[in-house]
Amino acid sequence: MEAQSIREYEQLEKYYWWFVGRRHVIEKVLKRYFLGRQLRILDWGCGPGGNFQFLEKYGQVLGVDASDEAIRACGEKGIQQVIKAGDLSEFKSDIKFDLITNFDVLEHIQEDDKFLLDLQKFLIPGGYVLVTVPAYQFLWSGLDELLGHKRR
């Protein structure tokens, strides 16, 4: 995303119904399965950091994003644990994670099945991957093209 798009996204994720509702659903899932645990969480495609606050309730979070502007926006919020990587081949980590999140990112990845399989090398045995994606191909619109979606 371009710098201006990241800034608009950053503002929208604070109050727009989609982001607020998605966080609510994700928090319900996290509370159900992970309440009281301290997880190592990898937030792949963290964007400007809007999910860090609630993810940190469940443990240590490391964010990854391909955008310099998104990483800069995280830094402005005091979120320092973010690194740049455009794909898994650029991501180097000796840490294994209990949970990898991928919120509305998978639809941007051409080989999504390969990406999901490759995530395994960053998970502890029995670790989890939590993914959200836009639903229903029949809802495809010009916005999907603008956002660089490969599919819904």
C-alpha cells in the first residue's frame, strides 16, 4: 500500500465497523482458547499496528509488514517490535511462535496454500494459525482490485 493508503487505513481501523467487528470476533476466539496463557505471537501483515493492543493481552507480539510506512506508523504508537519482510523467505527468526495471526492478508498472497504450509517452520509443535479473509467471490469489486487482492 502507498503511504497515504496506510495513513487512511490507520484512521479507519480505529472506528470503522469492519475493523471493530473483526477485532471483537477475534478477541472472542482468543479468550476462548488462550485466556490466561502467555503466548509468543507473530502478527504477519500487522499494518499500522491496530491489533497490537488486544493481542498483547495474550503475550509477546512480533509484527511483520512489508511496508515502511506501516512500520513507521507502529513506531509512532510506541510499537517497536515490528520488522520488515515482504514474504517468508525474507523473515529470519530463531523463535518459534505459539500463535501466528494473518488478518486480511492471505488474499494478497498468490500462493496462499504454500504460504500457509511454510508457516509451520515458525510454529511450535501444536501451535496455531489464526486467519481472517474477505468472504464470497461474488462480492468481488473494484476495491478488491485497488487493494491488490488475488481472491476473496
